[in-house]
Amino acid sequence: MLPLNAIIVRINEESPSIRTFFFDLQFETMKPGEFVMVWVRGVDEVPMGLSSKNSITVQKVGEATSKLFELKEGDSFGLRGPFGRGFSLPSKEEKILVIAGGVGAAPLAPYAEAAHTAGSEVHTVLGARSAGDLIFEERFAEAGNVYISTDDGSKGKKGFVTDVLSDLNLSVYDKIAVCGPEIMMASVFRLLEDKKVLEKSEFSLHRYFKCGIGVCGACCIDKAGLRVCKDGPVFSGVQLLDSELGKYMRDASGRRVKI
Ligand SMILES: Cc1cc2nc3c(=O)[nH]c(=O)nc-3n(C[C@H](O)[C@H](O)[C@H](O)COP(=O)(O)OP(=O)(O)OC[C@H]3O[C@@H](n4cnc5c(N)ncnc54)[C@H](O)[C@@H]3O)c2cc1C
């Protein structure tokens, strides 16, 4: 599949290190949690979740994302996709808990919106390092209740999303959707396991992708050998029992890197 050419029509600065790039293509049938392979010409092709049917929301962490941050309106990048398995869409009258950390809010904002539109009751726990790093608070607030945590206490509860979760009755939710830094997701995973609600949960994983379509095996996770790009990136909590989550991931050469 050749990449489509996506022209940037608007750029929103969400935080000092996170920007949303709106483009001139519309992925009308995309499911929240699905991703696109973004071809940053001359640099690399990297996976990004869709933050809406016509946007990606990018955190500047390295070479490709720094190059994306140099692009202006009217510039373009290549896009393949959408690919992968997204979050299970809720039905009417379900109670949904969304747990988002940092740029992990990107695929979860359209999920919260889709759940709200479907008639579900949506509660979001939104965490970040500090108030200025919180993204999409308004989008989550339009979909339902929002509980905030910041590491430094500059907004909401001081601490981590797990500190907010400890105060909630998790048994009332029908579905729990999680995306954020792996350390955060591993802590949430343990907490959901302790509270015996893991079977209601889904986690969106980040791994190093090459092909993005399930052929090369670069993103396989231990022990089951699931391909994050094709079998995921969204997995049920039960699928991740006894997996490498929170322990290690593999780099471009396949070597294990401790988390
Ligand atoms: C399915 C999927 C969906 C994704 N969705 C998004 C998204 O919506 N928005 C987004 O910003 N990113 C997302 N990512 C992560 C994104 O693909 C990487 O951040 C990107 O590939 C980094 O490329 P780079 O060349 O800029 O950094 P590299 O040069 O490859 O890495 C530079 C340094 O940053 C570290 N690094 C790499 N990725 C991350 C990370 N995610 N967080 C912190 N440190 C990191 C590396 O270990 C390395 O030390 C997603 C990943 C997957 C697999």
C-alpha cells in the first residue's frame, strides 16, 4: 500500500511538547485506537494513533517527531492506514471508564466521544506531569466527567492516575480503556487485577513498528507472540496477563530494552 499524501491544514499546540496536526484527508470509518503509519519524508515512518478522523497528535521525542514539528500548514507527510485493532465500541447505557496519561489521551479522546455519542456514561481519569501537559481536557469534559491527576499537584489530585483510581468504585464500569506511558499502564494493570476488574479492560500498547501490517514481526510481544500492529495495538487486559508489559520492549534491532 502506497502512502497517501496528507497536506497539513491546521496545527494546534496542545502543550509545550505535543501538537495536533489536522490534514486534508478524512478517515470516515476509523475506529478509535486504530493507527496510521506516518511517513516523515527523508527521516522515518512512525506509527501514530488517530486523534480524530483527520488528525494525529504528536509528542516530540526523537528524530521523526522533531522533523514533524518543523512542518507548517501547507506542508505534507505520507499516511498509510488506518491499521490495527481499536477499542471495543460501547453500546447504549454502558458505563465507561477512560484512563489516559500524557499523549495516551490521543486515541482515547475520539473513544470517549464515540462512547458519549452511543449513549454511554463516560468518566475519564486524565493524568499528566503538570497542568500544562494535560491534553484534550475539554474534549473529555464534553463527553462526561473528568478526574484529573498531575504529578506535581498543579491541577487536580497530586500524584498518579492510580491515586485517583484508588478512590473510585471500579466495579460499576462495564468497560475500562487505558492508554499512556507503559509504566503508568503497568501500574493501572496491577490495580485492575487487584480489584478483580481486569476482564473489563483494554490497553493500547506502543512498540517499535517496521511494516505496521503484521508481516515483519518486529513488534511481537512475549509470551504469546502477539503482533502489536495487527493483533493490537489494543489488547484486552486478559490477553496481557503474564506478558512483557511494564518489563521490557524491543528496539529496532530486536534487542530487549528494559522499561
Ligand atoms: C500504535 C502506536 C500508536 C502511537 N500513537 C502515538 C500518538 O498518537 N502520538 C505520539 O506522539 N506517539 C505515538 N506513538 C509513539 C510514536 O510512534 C513514537 O513516539 C515515535 O515513533 C518516535 O519516533 P522518533 O523518531 O521521533 O523517536 P526515536 O528517535 O525513535 O526515539 C527517540 C527517543 O525517544 C524514545 N521514545 C520513543 N517513543 C517514545 C514514546 N512514545 N514516549 C517516550 N519516549 C519515546 C526512544 O526510546 C528514544 O530514546 C505510537 C506508537 C504506536 C506503536
